[in-house]
Amino acid sequence: MAEFYILENDIKHYAWGSQSWIPALLGKENPQAEPYAELWMGTHPGGPSKTTIQEQGGTVLLSEITELPFLLKFLAAGSPLSIQAHPNLVQAGEGFERENKAGIPLSAANRNYHDSNHKPEIICALSPFTALAGFRETAEAELLLSKVSGTEKLHSALKAGYQAFLSELFGLDAAERKNLNDSVLNAANLIPKNPAKKDQSPVGLCGELAQIYPCDPGIIAPLYLNVINLKPFEALFLPAGILHAYFSGFGVECMANSDNVLRGGLTPKHIDIQELFSILSFDPFKPEILKTVRMSSAGCYRFEAPCNEFSLYLLQNPVSSLDPALPGGQKLEVPEKGIIAVYNGTAEISICKESGQNQEKPNQKKFVLKKGESAFISRRKEGETLYFYGDFTLFAALAH
């Protein structure tokens, strides 16, 4: 029958991480108020999951058992992430080889390509989630720029397209960046304040960025990137070459197994504008909120995304917040390879073999996952099915 392995996952304590979301997910105290940014589930060498094999009497890396084509994460943005984009498969392969030949260590701060893979990704919100993604239509960006004084040079450059605009923006000297920062703060202060509601206007978000990353040219990103607010269980798909930044919120993210990031602001990390420009699409693009496809099993949904490496599923029991009329009782065909991660509640997962009208007892093999726990599943026989019981919300990332 299918094999399953309970996972011990790597935590990333990046500075932008939330102090509460991931500790609450894992049932951990955080007395030092340490930032918990990401929980990685997979086999990427930058943070492979571990598991215990009883026969071997010890803990091993999941990468010693299998290689997964995807990386699943819980992501907790307590403050904005860097403005970034990801290369396509050809660009990643060429960049990785080029930097290897140049002798740049994989751990070097000025390394752009950490592997040869692309990184198409899905982010599914678990809380209200704000993202900046894709260039606005230029007329819309021009109108927003006019709300900030002293941006005439940028406004003029934008008429020649986004490449000219970003070249002008990143070319500002220290004095010009300081003036831009002051102008953004002044514009944000003119917005009427509502103590009961956080300001989500583009200029208001710029003001917030100007306080967190003073004098960084990326502080006006909300003026030229689309501001997208996701409700819980809404998702975005981001293909290669799309400039984006996650502003705030808790979510689950699934991507091809890569950590290739080209940055364009809002970070103390390495920024290579020339390399970023070589992979960017400069055309206006607004990502659509992904539609969920309801599967034949009640309360089971798949996020529609044009990705060859994985499919991401959401399962809820006893009822689904996406479709409250549905009863519980989910099932999925056992994947060749996959990871199941429980976001809330407790799931009892049974593996059974179906053959025509005869179904073997589903309790032949079962395991229990609680909130914050995850497992790797590997199929050993065709026709096996996973049955989910309990009161839970979970995600399943299945390899294609």
C-alpha cells in the first residue's frame, strides 16, 4: 500500500516574518518575539524536511527518500517582502550555469540563481492578504503618480514604458530618494484617517512602506503595481517574469522546487537591476484571483493554475466555507508523490484499495494529522484512495 511519512519541517526566521501566525499554527510559544516567516515542506536543499524511518531507527532527510518537483510553504508576512520576480526555466538554467562558471558560491550574498529551476507559484490566503502584483495599466499608474509631488521625471519616463520608468526610478541619487520619501509621507498624511479601518489605498500603502524602508525607491511600488486584496481561501497564480511583493498576511504557498529570486527593492539583500530587467515582462498584467474547481468529493477543491509541477487542493470537513451546503466526507486518489498539511483541526486519513464493487476496509492503513502537522505520501499500488475524516481544513500538494 501507499507509504506515508510524518514530516519535521524547516522554519525560516526572516526579518519580515510574523511573530504569531506560524507559532500559533505549530502550538509553540514565542517568548523572544522571534519572526517566523516561512515553514518549508519539501526536498529543496535550502531547507529539506526530515522524517523518521522506524526500520532505520533514526531521522533522515526527505530528500534521501524522494525528490519532489514542488515546495510547499506556510508564509507569514508580518511586514512587506521584497519586490521580486522569478526567471522562467530557460533563464534559470542559463543563469545558474553562468554563476557556477564564474565561481560564485551558492551561499554568496551576491548570488542570483541558487538552482536551475523556475518558480511559478500559487499563494492562497489564510487571513486577509495584501499583495502587489503585475504592472498597472500605464494611464492608471500616471494618475496615481500625480498624487505624489516631485515625481515629474518619473511621470515623463513612464510615457516611454515601464522599463524606462524603472530605469529612472532606480537611477535616483540619494537626495532624490530622500525627496521622494518626504513627498510620499506628505501625500499619505493628507489622506483622511479612519481609526476603525486600515488604509489600503495605494498612496496610504506607500506611506507605510516609506516608514519601513525609508528612501528605498520601492516605496512607490503600490502606485505602479496592482494592489490585490485576497480573502481567506482566495488565491493568486504568479508566472515567471511578473514583478510582485507580498505586503501582509498569512497564506499557504506552493511553487516549483526553486528558490530563485531577483529582487527590485524593499530589502537589504542583494539587488541586481540589470539581471532583474533581463527576466522581467514589462507589459501591464493583472493576475486574476484563481477559481477553485469543486471535485467530485464534497468539500474538496483544486486551484486552477497552469503549472506542470503540481496541483494544489483544499479540503474542508465537515462543511466547506466555500460551499456550506456540502456535507463532509472527502477522498483523493493516492498521488505518486504528495504532501498533506493540516491548517486547522484534526484529520484522520485512511488509505484503502478500491476494486470494482469491492472495497477493502479503509482502516487497513491510517494516520492522524493535527493542526500544523504534515506528511509525505507515496503511492505503491494503483487504485488506492485517501479518505479524510474529522473536523479540519487541510491542503494537499500533489506532484504531476
